[in-house]
Amino acid sequence: MRISASLLASALLILATTGDIRAATAIVKDGGTLQLANNAFRLDGIDAPAVDQMCIDEHADSWACGVEARDQLAKLVEGKQVRCGDLGPDPAFRKRRIGLCIVEGETASLGQLLVQKGLALADAKGKFKPDEMAARDGRRGLWKGCFVAPADFRLWKKDAALLGGSCRSDRDQQIRSALFSADPVMPPGCAIKGKYAVRARVTGNVGIYHLQACRSYPGLNNSERWFCSEDDAQAAGFRKAYNCGAKSK
């Protein structure tokens, strides 16, 4: 599926009238975020899995779908020039921008391509909803198995709706235990531990993250989340553990 003429015209207009940033090399942070020059962009119009999100594949096995989404985005930008129209600050994280990003040789934005591949959902604005429905009907990407919406995973909503073509009502509890593991496997290169905590709400956060330099790190064996950087943890609403000390990196 290609982007409609009206959406393409809108995309080109945005690139022409906003801060159009180009770079020969884009660094992919996760399935919905990339670094272009000195700017971190969250891709406009989509809700992509966090790197540590787990799904169930079509064979009922656990699947590191967040890692897969990140790797597929990396393949889309590999060796190509990327252009991002700057749509303003990300309301969820002030260090990040919202970007309409297009890779050379494509007419669809990177966000739309990921939704078409079934590796991201359309966000609340819904402009990529037809692409999402087509991916669902074709059981592509996430839709071939069973998963929860990335937004629900980030909020740790264990009772969230199960999505996908391989969800079985008779295995509901087993599936949820796999999707919301109390001690998940660390994704490669993502060694920061995260734990949801009621006490973190005092500072407006949802949880606490622990660096390897933190005194609490070795004994935290039931971390619920893994992050690749402090920015990733903070963007997810986690604050640093107080026992990390001022010199923690």
C-alpha cells in the first residue's frame, strides 16, 4: 500500500514548511524513535512497541516484538538519507521532538511503513488506521500472534485487551503472564532495570530505574522493565533510584 495523494501532499508540505532536518545516518533508538543529527524524533502518527515489550507469535511462543520493531526500522533507514519535518516537542518527553520522517526512495513516511508491516499501531489521531486494519486482516507483524497495545504495555495494564490473530481465550492467564513478565529477559544492550512503584507517583512518575552503578541493582531480580538509556527510562515515566548517587551515569 502506498500513501494517498492527499497524505503525500500534506507530508511534503510539512517537510517544506517545518524545520526540515536531513542526515545521511539515522540512529534508531526503538521501534518508533530515531536520532537525526542532534535531534531525537518520535515518529508521528504511530504507537510502536518499547524495546523490551514481549508478544506471543503465531506458534504460541514468546517473541521479542519490541526488538523486532526496532530492527525493522533500522533496516528501513540503513544506508539511506532520512528527512524529518519537526512537528514540535513531544508532550510525553521534553528532550524529544515529534517528527514526520521519510526515507529517500519512499513516498510513505517511516511511521506509515511500520504500521503497514504490522510493527506499530496507528495512534489516537488515526491517520494510519486504514493501514493498521489492512495489517490486522493480513496478520502481519504483531497481528500474527497475540499482544497488547504498546500504550497499554507502557502503563503495565495487565487487564488490557489482547490483540492479534492467535489470542486464545482458554490461555488468557498464561498469555498475560508472558506479556507482563515479573522478571523479563534483558534485551541486548539494555541493562537499566525498571520497577513500577506507587511511591514514584510522589514525583509524578510511574516507576524507578536502577543503573548498574546503583547499590540496589544487584539485588533487584524482579525488574519489570528494561531500558537502553536513561533518556528511554525517563521518557517512559521512570525516575532514577535515589541510591544511585550523584556520579551515576
